[in-house]
Amino acid sequence: MKKQYIITREQLDRMVANYLNDKMKGGRVKTVRNQYSKNSMLNAFITPDNKVLFILFEWAESWDDDDFKPHNELQIDAELVNMLSKYVGIRKHKAMDIISDWFQETYDFDFDDVDVSDSLRNTISGWEK
């Protein structure tokens, strides 16, 4: 029989923070400018073992909307969200919320949207061409 424990949100936040701090310790940020808009860029947060955990898009403009304002979008690695959801037993959108809170506090970036992607490495490759 599987044991279940009740922990507070503060304990969960601390556990995720410890995990992500260890995972990103010694990591790096790779910045790639958009080839069509030099003011838009992608910031890839890469672990020491060369795994992309986060991408922060900084969009300066849009080609669709006339009233578009600059904004940032965070993409989180799907494996990270799935692992946290599976092993801690929380819903995926709650895992995304906790991870994005950690990201915002750790790196002091504001963003408007959060999404999950299973191809962050491919996204970087696409921007570099």
C-alpha cells in the first residue's frame, strides 16, 4: 500500500526550490536573437549536463497585431513538469505554477505567459538557423 503524506505549500515550494537550485547550479544562459526582429530574443537556461530546462522568450513586437506590446513568455521542459507531477502527486498546472514561481523569484524575470514544451532543444536550433 502506498503511503501518502500531507505537506504544506511552503514545504512543497521549498522542496521544488532545493531540487531546481541543485539542478541549475553551475548552469548557463544562452541568448539567441530572432533573425527577423533583433529586439526579440530567446534565453535558454541550460543545466551543467547540457539539458534545457527553461526558455524565456522576450518578444519586442508582433507581425499580427497593431496594438501589440512587448511581453515575455516562459516555456518549461515537459519532463520536469511530468516528473514533479508524478512523484509529488500534484496536477500538472500546479507543478507549472510552482516552477514558474521559483523561476521568477530566482532569476527576477517577469513574464506574461507560461507554457510546457517537450522540444526546447529543437526550439533553440530553429532560432539559430
